[in-house]
Amino acid sequence: MRTLIPSSHTPATVTTTPTWRRRHFIHCAKRSDSFAIGSSSSDWQSSFAILSSKVNSQQQSESLIPAVNGYNNHDSNLNLVPFDNNSNNNNNKSIQSKTKPLSITDLSPAPMHGSNLRVAYQGVPGAYSEAAAGKAYPNCQAIPCDQFEVAFQAVELWIADRAVLPVENSLGGSIHRNYDLLLRHRLHIVGEVQFPVHHCLLALPGVRKEFLTRVISHPQGLAQCEHTLTELGLNVAREAVDDTAGAAEFIAANNVRDTAAIASARAAEIYGLEILEDGIQDDASNVTRFVMLAREPIIPRTDRPFKTSIVFAHEKGTCVLFKVLSAFAFRNISLTKIESRPNHNVPIRLVDEANVGTAKHFEYMFYIDFEASMAEARAQNALAEVQEFTSFLRVLGSYPMDMTSWSPSSSSSSTFSL
Ligand SMILES: O=C(O)C(=O)C[C@]1(C(=O)O)C=C[C@@H](O)C=C1
């Protein structure tokens, strides 16, 4: 995939990472491999150890932090103020309320607003990921990153508070890189947003469709518009770049007149491009699902629909899959997604069979999303059973499902059918 160098909006980049941070990152990645279910006190203690070491390294390297893309991290104000959970403090009632112990309602998940929250996303302004960050955390400060990996690191290194990353699209399928990164890093899924993706064909003002020789976009953008591009009769080469808005920026910055970008209408506005075709996704109901990641998990609840994401493996390979799935089926827990990725620790397993030869089995990590909260007994029991069948199991997060009402975006092309 080609990497375009954006001219004006330089996203956070992995190459600016100072050595101490890279060392720290490797340390965290190793820890994540050993993290399993049943968050015990030792998990919380080790989380605390990581947190403390980060604060220390951050203090040591404070001068380095503002250098990363101009995003500083000066809000780590550790001054403690007396705890007061009631602002009305001039009568006896307030004295009583001041001593009121914490109750379960005080422990509710972080609200869905994001003022002052720094949210890392992959791409440049105008990318769908930026818009998804705005849907997840309205009024947040969105921080562009040039790679998914950088968005993970930005949260781990306290440059950002959250990352919002795409994991699957209704037409293009899974964004595999992010599944692999979820496993390599130790962040927790704390929410999801489903974002309608409405693509436009963008070019410099005055450029006509007939003169185009090339269309550039994120691989997902190209995949989601493949049939419409053919229906439009465009005789163009498709070229994959890092993000949709980055494609638009590249055309504008380099005054490229034979190339169009597949990107959002907002990207057209930001980079001064014209919309040649509006709504070129192959299906009007084109939706990308994003997950929100944080350093700490949220406390799961039962008063609204929750989803839980897990990843597991077994040294005997795929034979456990049926048993794992049955643990959910017996408890009437619906699965919303199943994905398999190569097990990078043990990519292949050799099995010698007498007189027949050697069977070479590919090894997988299985990712499952299911519709239940980890606060529910049936989910806990299902995972206890899954743990018996697997050699590795990790809960990636238990988080509120995106239940926002939604209507398909309009599409200029007829809905594509097979
Ligand atoms: O390139 C962008 O604009 C992105 O936000 C990335 C991304 C993706 O990775 O799937 C997000 C939503 C769309 O599905 C197309 C691309």
C-alpha cells in the first residue's frame, strides 16, 4: 500500500516515538500476551504498576511529549482535592450527603460525551474515523495518526485518552490489522459506534470523469465502491492508500488532474475538491463498525444491552471451536461476530501420522463478539466453560451496544446485488 505524505495535517507518527517509549511499548505488548480472564487482584495490581511506571517515565520525558505533533500532555494534574459528591454544601443535608458512601450508580460507565477528551484515530481530517470519533465522543479533540499502531500507542503513552478504530464494514468485511493489534496491545474495548459511510468521487475543480486514469482510496473505500466504479464506465486503475481523506489531500496538494479520490463530502470541503459523483458505495446501507479503546475497562452493567468481545486459542487448533460455540448456544447468548486470524506465536502445527506423512495445520486466534454483559451470570458461566476448552482466553471488553437509530444514506448507484 502506498503511503501518502499529507502536507498540512501531519498526523502523529510512529517514527517520532522516542526510544524510551518504544522500549516501554514492547514491555506492554509482552504483558498483554499473558493476560487472561478472571481479572484477579493481581491483574489490577499489575495495571497499577504499569500506570505508575508510565507516569514516572512521562515525568522524566515531559520535554519530549509536546514534540509529538504538537499534542502536549500537560493536564496530568495530580493535585488531590477533597471528595465532594454534592455541590450544594451550605446546610445540614449537605453534611450528610458528603458522607454518603459510593453506590453502584456512581460507578456508571463514562458518559457518551467527550469534551476535552483526546481521541486518537487513523487518518487525516475528513476521514470517516474522525467522524466516528465525533459520534462516539461529541466535542472531543480528535488526534490524527498515520497508522493504526500509532493510535494504540498514543493511548498507551497518555498522549490520547481514547482511540477509535474501525474493525469491520458491512461491505468490505473485517479490518484485520486492528484484530491483530487488539491482541498485541493491552487496551480495553469500552464502546462501539456504527457509522454510515457515504462515499463520493472527488477530483480537482474542472476535472471531467472521462479524463481520469486512476482512483485512489483506502482499500476499504475501493472495496466498498468496486461495482459502482465499473457501472460508471470508468477505465481507471485502482490504487490503495492509507486513508480516504489522505487520498483527497494528496490530489489537492500535488495538483494531480488525472486522479480521483473516494472519500467523504467533508474531505472535499476541507481540501477544495469537487464532487463528481455522490453516494458511490455499492450498497446504500454501508456501515463501518468502530470500537473505542481505553487504558482501563469500564464496569459492565445489566440495565442496557451490552456486547462482550473475547479472543481465544487452543494448542489443538480448530477442534475446540464447536465446544466453545456450544457454551454460548446452551445459554441462549447470540454471537454477533466471529473472526479468525493467524496465530502469530505458532502459525503452523505439524502432526506426524504413522505411514501417512506429516499434516500441516494452520493455527488460529478466534475472536468472538457476543450479546451479553460480563455482569450477567450466564456470560460468566459461558466464559468459565470456554476457559476449560482453551489454552488462551482474553476478554477484550464488555461495553454498551450502539443502539442509535439509523437510516441508510442515499446512494446514486442502484443497490448492487449478486
Ligand atoms: O480512510 C478512512 O477514512 C477511514 O476512516 C478508514 C476506513 C476503514 O478502515 O475502514 C473507515 C471507514 C470506511 O470503511 C473506510 C475506511
